[in-house]
Amino acid sequence: MHLLQHTHLSETEQQNPQLALSRFCNRNDLPHLRHQLWAWLRESLSADNSSYDSAPARDELLHTFEELNRLLDAVFLLHNMETTQLLNTA
């Protein structure tokens, strides 16, 4: 049984999730992703009649924003560590 009931990972990526992380890091730029997250946050909080009109909803959005930024940092750090390790063993 898979850990995830629903996944966007291929069978190969489910067997080796590092492949998905590497693809993500190779296709994306960390500063751009941070900027994109900030733009989504700003737009979500400034929109009229949004899902984030209540204080608890805004708090949850800010928490998710912070956690996604931490996750981005961790993913890129892991990718850079793996890349460096591969270069050092080649």
C-alpha cells in the first residue's frame, strides 16, 4: 500500500522521490519561486471577498506560506548536497 492515497508522482518517482526533487530544482529557480509565493500571498490577502477574510484563515495562510518557504529551502539544500556529492565522487 502506498503512503499517499493520491499522488502526482510517477511509479518511478514513488520508488525514488529524489528524481522528482531533482527535476523540480533543475526546472525552477529558488528566488523566482520565493517571489511567486510572495505574490500569491499578497494577492490572496489583498483580494476582496476572498477565502482569507477571517483572522484564522489569514493565520493559516501565513503559516502555510512560511512552511512552503522552509520546504523550498530544504528541497534546494538537499538537491545541492546531492549534486555536490555526485560531483565529488565522479
